[in-house]
Amino acid sequence: MFFLDFIRPMWRHSKHQTVLFFALSFISGLTEGIGLFLLVPIMGSLQGQSNPDGFGATVLNWISAQGVPTSLPVLLAIFLVLVLMRSVIQYIHATVTARMQLDLINALRTTSFHAVLSSNWRWASTLVRSDQSNALTNEMQRIASGLTTAFSMPMLFFLIIAYLIAAISLSFKLALIALAVGGILLLALRSQHVQAFQLGKSLTGAQRAMQKTIQEGFASIKATKILGNELRHTQKLEQTLDTVRDQQLAFVKTNSRAAAIFQFIIALFLGGVILVGHNVFAIGFSELVVFALILIRLAPMLRKVQQSINQLLHAWPALTAYEELQSNALKNADSAHQPNATVKGGAKLGH
């Protein structure tokens, strides 16, 4: 699975940071879910319901069983404390993620560089220098983009689970309908995942051509000056840059088109859910408002999942190219060097 391909380097780089990362993602989702549960009795209290029924009563009974008063000020105070806790957790999560990502990218660059330098000359002499430079610069930036997406997905999934649990608690039937519609939308947009992967492969080739054109231009600058070919080399670079630009624009258009379709369908569905919940399932006002809020929060999350899959597939060819280079370098390691040596930053040369 391509998502795990981005997670494995993180696990190999630092197991304890990976565990901390997933733990923070889970706690963030948990606090969000508890906060949603509290909204129902809070809404009921604002409406003047002294003895709410249904889900609101269940939440109040659980809070009372813990020996906590269930007055409106207390409920609001608990809600604010949860929001504060989640804000602190998100701050820690963001700093841990950023540090881990930057360290990991540096480790991947260092590992690849050291592996090529430590390979035997016969194999190393067959490498295209511009391709190696591209692998350590442009393709590594795409891997970094993929890692950013991969790092954001666990928290996203935990939040979606928290919202789904809250939605099921409010109305099991409506939640199933919402889940089915969301699943159908993701499946309907699945064809764009293939397109994103193909665009990622094309971009890898375009960036290699760009890097090769730049290096060849600088390497032959003396001959270029003698023959007066400056304009020809510049025009060649412009052509390769146009290709890179077109590949990147095509991916942006793919994501934007999917987002527009997703947003319109979700808006229609939200209106239908409110009507069905009120007229068919006779859901109370406070429960229906919270359920609508959940759907409003879930919609961009599901859209983010679809876009994240596209972004991972778009970056996957760059990660595959890196791992292929790394594997070949280790297979052709010079006997004078240790293939499993540890380089600065804790990166190990090996899988």
C-alpha cells in the first residue's frame, strides 16, 4: 500500500517519534469526539430543556455518574477545557511532525548520497549525474511533499472516526446514509487516483530532463560561447521547463476539479439529510443541529482524504525512484565500505 511506503521510512528513522506521532493524532481525535458529545446537552440547555431526552440525556447521565454537575456553566467550562487541550495537542503534534519530517528528508538525502559514493566505480560510472542531482533535489522535494501528506493523514483518520462515532450516536440510520454517500463519492473519484499516479511518473521524467539540460548547458559553456549557441541552449531549457509546468498544472487541475464536484454534491446531500432527519426520523432540534455540524466538518475531511490520496500517488514515483537508487547502490557497494554504516543524523544505509 502506497501510504505505508511513506510511513516505513519514518518508522526506520525513529520508532519512538513515530509512536509519539500516532499517539498525539489519536488523542487529538479523542478530544474532538468528546467535545462533539458535549454539544448536544449544551444546545439543549440553551433551548431551555431542563430534562433532555435521547442522546443528550445519555451524555448528561454519564457526566453525572462521574460526580460532575451538569449545569450549563459547567458544561461550557468542560467544553472550553477540551478545546484548550486539543489546541495544545495540535501544537505539539505540528512541531513533532515538522521536526520529524525535516530530519527524515535530511537523512534520506544523506543516505542516498553516501550510498552512491560508497558504491563500486564500475556501477557508479554508469549513472547519469543529472539524474542523481535531480534525485537529491527535485524528487526529494516531492518526497517531502508526500511525507507532509502522509503525516497529516493519521490525525485526519482519527478525526473522521471520532465524527462518525458521534454521528452514529445521534442517528444510526442517518449516519449509515452519510457513510454510504461518502464511500460512493470516493469510489466515483477513484479514476483520478490513476491519473495522479501517471502525472507523477511523467513529472519525474520531465524534471530529469530539466536537470540534464541545465547541467549539460553549464558543462559545455566554453563550446557554447565559441559556437554562439547560447540561444539554442536557452530555448531547449525553456521547452523542458514548459513541460514541467504543464505536468504540475495538470495535477492541480485534477485536484481542483475533484474538489469542486465533491463540494457541490456534499452541499446537496446536507440539505437532504436535514429534511430527512426532521421529517422522516423526527430527530430533535439540538441533535439535528449537531448532526449537521458533524457533516459540515466531515465533508472537507473526506475531500482532504481524496486529495491526500492523489498527492501521495503523485509523489509515489519519486519515492520509488529513490528506493530503487538506494537498493542498487547497496547491491553494488564497494567492498572497502560497510554497506550498513550509520551516517550523521542516525540514517542507516539499508532497509
